[in-house]
Amino acid sequence: MCTAVRRAAVCRDEKYMQNSPKVAPARLPPGGVCSTFSGQQESQAAALSPVLYMYQRQRAVRECRLDPSQLPSRCHLSVSLIYFLQPNPSFFVRRCINALLLVRCFPSPAAASCTQSKEQPALTVRMTQVCCKAEQCFILPFLYSLRSFVKSEFTEIAKESFIHTPALHLLLFTANDLESINEDAFLGLPHLEYLFIEHNQIRSISPHAFRGLKTLVHLSLAYNNLETLPRDLFKGLEALTKVDLRGNHFTCDCKLKWLVEWIYSTNATVDQIYCKGPASQLDKDINDLAPQSFDCITTGGVAGALGSFISFSEACPGILTRLCLFCFLPTEFALYQFLKFESISVEAFSFGNDQFVVFAQPFIGKCSFLEWDHVEMVFRNFDDIDSTSTVACKPLVIDKQLFIIVAQLFGGSHIYKRDISANKFIKLQGIDVLRIRKPNDVETFRIEGETFFVIADSSKAGSTTIYKWNGNGFYSHQSLHPWYRDTDVEYLEISSKPHLILSSSTQRPVIYQWNKSTKQFDRRTDIPEMEDVYAVKHFYVKSDLYICLTLFIGDSKVMHWDGALFRELQTMPSRGSMVFQPFNVGSWQYAILGSDYSFTQVYRWDAKKGEFVRFQELNIQAPRAFFPVSIDNRQFLLASSFKGKTQIYEHLVIDLSN
């Protein structure tokens, strides 16, 4: 028997007990031993535990190893080897023994052997001891250099498992039944440098399992049958120089993309590891993968991002189901900026290598121009055009000249031109008040190199009129049907031929086709069985043409051009809808159905189904227009509000690797 064991098991000095921190009584763990021993029994008491010690005396260290083969059959070895560094025997308290905190074993002697070493251990470790006095058990800190767990039965490393061992430098977990590592499992180990967790069956690791290990230099998670690792698992481990992940079964999907990015950016050495799935990545060296090889980008909404919707009762008890559908899940359009004014229309345009947006404010009579602040990353005021009851501010760039068509309900509509030298807008010309009395919509287009704009007039005495640019100004080119109270006009190409679709409160939408001979639009047909359509907007999916028809009350519709006529494809319930706007952001096609009485609905085009699917809800008061704009590689959606604050949303792309 090693003589160092006898000296280590007994406390010769009561002084340490007096200076030790006060701790509350604690129960012994299962299999623990709490007894009082005489001097002759001290070595036997120490031998009850396989936790053995190294004792320093005059720079000579005795290393005592336990021989597991000598353990009785009733003993289960949970600790294979623990070094103990004891510079001064007086640190011990008399009648204190190791209470088998790590070993479930009935009292029985175990064989130990000693070897002499001239090396001075540099590591000191605190570990929990159970000491007995007056029939009470107390937890006291003692100094150790290493703790080892081998073939133990515990299944998890719980939170703050080593909070009472702050001087620990090395931990080893090998061939255990370990299944999970909880959050902050190693909190309270400011000096831990080496952590080996190997040959276990780990099913889950908390993303914050290693939080606080700022001095950790070597981490091994080898041979644990891991299929993935939580994102940012190594965050905060700035001292890491070596990571061993060999022998695991990693699935190289989006969940593991972060690891590839981390390996690419870290200074730590990572041993070669290989993909075990999916089939496209099988046996590839993870160290050689590039983040670009992972296709993890989606705007599939909540369903696409998480795979399924959460039931009403689980996600948001006490809230309406339609509100709950998106209550905690990520959205693609995130509110970015409020503008403190109401607006009825919005447009975006480029001029002089800069990007601008313009809002029509009907109540104060103003066209408000905003520009992008590249420093503050917000839209800021640029200029204004004063008007009366403004309903539209339509930008039009011709030969590097900027024109603004200002349609207003009173005082006639006007055309302004940007004077670059004076850095302001000047009035260029007025628009015939006999033709345009109550403008409701303005559309610009080009045909055969010539520039036009058309104003839809909603008064009974007015007439929807097309104007043409002649090099000096805009002049009336053609008046379309009078007396029908047109509310919207849409320019589009059908079979590569220019067309106009006029929406009216008194008739079905009428389709006009451009006549090359007369250089005018001729009435072609109407859209049958579609009364009370407020507006029509078109979009393309590849080469297929579709239109969105807005109805204030009833069902707004999506129709598809089949080569001869428009056929109904899909209906959306409308509750006070004044806008059904299709638009695209990058390769994604959306449509927004506004509502004066409920939430605005965002739909996304599903290519497999060939129709729109519900995507997101936006809270906008009385929306009247939407317009997408791209600035600094960021995508924004401008939303005008007739009764509330105008809003700007940012289109966010979800990375499933997060």
C-alpha cells in the first residue's frame, strides 16, 4: 500500500477547517461512505475509494494507481485515475475521507501500487469531497489535478456539474453511457485546458455546453456517434488550438454548414473528418468543403423553414388562430422603418446613379422624395413638390431628364422637371383639365422607341387619356372611352403586342390592343364575368402571363392567359381591398392583398402547385400601394398607408443553417 495514501487520507491540522468556506450539510450520494477512523484504519479508509492521490514531498511525487482487477464484484468503477497534488498535508481536516462520490462500491479493500516520479505536476484541481463530523456530512473543496470518468453509468453532464472544482485543468470522459451535455455543464472551470469526451453515445449537446471555458486549448469529441453539432458550439473558446472530431457520423447538411465556416475561419487545428451523409456528400472531407456547397437559402415562410406549422393550442393559447399562425416563427418581410405621414401611392426610380422613392401625400398635398442614406442605413428626406389633394407622383426619365407627373384632384394635374443646376423641381406644363378631372391612376410605357403615359380618370365627365412625348413636352395622343369612371389602367404585352387593360366601376375590365398602322389603341375585348374590378396588375412566371384582379368586397382573383383569353386560376377573399399587387424580389414571386378591415396578406408563388400560397401577414392601416426597391444589395418593400404611418419592410432571406 502506498504510504502517501495514508498521509493523504488524514487531516492533521484543524486550521484549514476554520478557514474553509461555510457550506450547508449535504447528503451522501448513493454508495457513499461516511465514518470516523482511527490512525490505524486510515489507510484502509482511503483504500475504500478508487480515487487515489499524488502526494508531493520535497519535489518528489508519488503516483498511486488503482488496479481495477482487484475490485470486488460488487464495485462499479466510475473513475479510472485521479491525480492528487498536495503541497502541504495540513490542508486536510481530520476524520475526512473520500465519500465515493464517483464510485458506487460497497466497502471493500482495493489494491494499489506506487511508482516514484521526479516530475513536478503543474496542474491543481479542486474537487468536491464529503467530510464527516458529528454525524453530519459537509461538502468541502480539495485540491486535485485531474478527474477521469470511465465506464460510468451516468447519462448526462448536468448544468454546473463542476462548480465546486474551480482549479480543475483536465477532464476525461471515456466509454460512458453519456447521452447529453447540458447548458453550462462546465461552468466554474476558469482554468480548464484539456477536455476529452470520447467513445460515448451522445445524442444531444447544448449550444452553450462549453460556455465559460476561456482557457480551453484542447477539446476532443471523438468517437461519440455524433451526426451534427449545434450552431456556435465553439463560440467563446478563443484559446482553442486543437479540436478532435474524428470517428463521428456527421450528416453534411445545412445544420452543419456553420462548422464548415468555423473550420475555414479558426486558427485551431481540426483533424480530418468525413461526411457520412447525405449521398451527395458521402465520404467527402469536411475540412475541404466550402460554405458555398451548401444550398441552405429559402424564403419558404414558416412552413418552409420549420417543416410544419405549430398548432394553435401549443403555440399561442388565447390568441386567434389566424394571428397565431405566424406568432413566433420567422418572417421574410421585417418592419424596417416608419415614415410619419400618410400616403396613397409610392414609386421608386433611379436618376443620376442614385436611387430615390416618392410618396404621394393626399392630405397635405405633397410629393415627398426620399433618398437612401448609405451611412445611417435609412431613407431620409430629399425634396418635395407642393400640390393639392395629390393622388399620384409618377417619375419618368427621358434622355437623362427627370419628369414627375403630379396627378391631383383639384387645381388640375401638372408635369414637373428636375432642374439639376438649380437642384429643384420646376413646373413644365399643365394637363388639360377638360379631359382629366379626377385622376385615379397614372401609367408610363414605351412603344417603338416613343414614350407615353396614360391617366385613368374616374369622373363621369372626364376621359382616360394617353399623352405622348414629342421632344419638348407631352401632348394628348388619344382619348379612350369616356363616361365610364375608370379607376385603373395597366400596360402589358400579350403575345409580344402592347395592350392596355382599363378597370372601371361601371363595366368589366376592357382590353385594348396597339394598332401599328394607326399608332393607337383599339378595343379588343373585355374580361367576362368580372364586374366591380377596381384594378388589374400583371406578372410573369417564366413566359406565362398572369393578372391579379382587385375587388373591394368579394373574391379577388388570379387569372392566366391561355393564348386566347384569361381564365380564372385562383381566388382570394377580399375584405375592403384596394390593392392586389404582384411583385418579385430576386427569383421569388409575391403578391400582396391589402385590406382596410383586417390584416394585409402576403402570398408567395408555389412553382410546384402553380399558384400562390399564403405566406405572411402584415399590419398596415388602409394600404393603397406597394413597391419593391433594391439598394446596397438589400431588398425593401415600400408600403403606403392611407390612414396610418407609411411603412418600409426589409425582405430577409432565411438561411436554414442557422
